[in-house]
Amino acid sequence: MTDRVEYLGEGLAESDLAATPFAQLSRWVQEAHAEGARGAESPEGLALSFATVDADGAPDVRTVLMRFLDPRGPGFVTDGGSAKARQLAADPRCAASLGWPELFRVVRFRGVAQPIEPELLAAYFAQRPWGSRIAAWASHQSDPIGSRAVLMAEFDRYAARFPDHGSPDDVPVPPTWAGFRVAPWEVEFWAGRSSRLHDRVVFTAAGAGHPSLLDDPGAWRVSRRQP
């Protein structure tokens, strides 16, 4: 492949950097949403690449949607029996990446996964469309299945059990439903520049290898890495 794209992003100078990783991340998320309102954002502007370590020590990555964001870190939902949940139970260390190619921006996280509180999970579950709530019952995430027809039959079975009456209480939270947040000890903000001279500005927690709150300005040191 010979086609090349010149990265004409705004970059990221230390003089423009927010005081905390949470403030910088929130700013970029808001700006990505603003681009989406103008039709420039990708269909899933909150798609988070999330990597774990499997039982053999090999990396395992998949895409989830960032459904929570607070000073403790970005979070997502999953099935408690999924491959990612089983791997996190054995080793909570993880990494994640959130990017907006149309803005030439990526945020990288390294840290540990922590469970999302049940009350937050229940509140989010109630906001999901009825079909998505039924799917959470029908799918045993990551488990093998014989065919799509089997999956759809399970969906129909739970749809009959929990019919849609237009209420958030129509479908209860599945007992296996779970969520995790990435509690980071490192957050890198990557901003594309021309001639591949990209900006890489990194927040590293003062306690190396231990997560810190993203909105605590005294808990982080800032450095720059070569592209």
C-alpha cells in the first residue's frame, strides 16, 4: 500500500494542556461530539479498544463502548461470564484506547480494571433500548453457539418473557450483567501532526503502577514522548 494521509491535526502543546487528565479527556470528548453534530464524527465516537491478558499471558483485545466516564476512569458494560470478565478476575491489569481518526486524536490508558457499582449499572441498564436489554438476557457472551438461529430463538424466548410496555422496568437487570472501569496509572494523549511529528503527551501517576483519580492535579506528572 502506497497511499498516505497527511495528519493535519491541531496537535497538543503543553501550553494548551489541561491541568488534569480528566479535564483534557473531557475536553476532547466534548470536541469530538461537537464534530459529530457537524457530521464529521465516526458512527461510534465512544468506541474503546480494551485489552486484557489471557491465561497464557497473551494479550486479548476487543472493542467496547465507553458508557461511563468520571474521575475514576472510563467504564463499559459486559456479561460477567464473558472472556474479558474471566480474564480480569485472574489479572485486573488492562489497557484501553479511545480515538477519533477524523480529528487525528487518540487517548491511551494503562491501569487496572475495577467493578462498576451495581446501582450505576442498574441506572444505565434502564436507559437502554428494550431490544438491547433483551439481548443482555439472550446472549451468554463469548460462549460458543451453534448458529445465529439459536441466538435469535433465545432472543424471542426472553422477548416473550419480558414484553415491551414502554417502561424501563419491563426488563430486569440480568444476574450476570457487569461493568468495569479502567482505573489508570498512565494516560497518553496522542495528537497527529504533519510529517509524522506527532505530539505524545503523557500523564503518569505519582505512585508508579498504582492508579490515581483523573481529576487530582497533584497526583500526576507530565512528560512528552517522541513520536
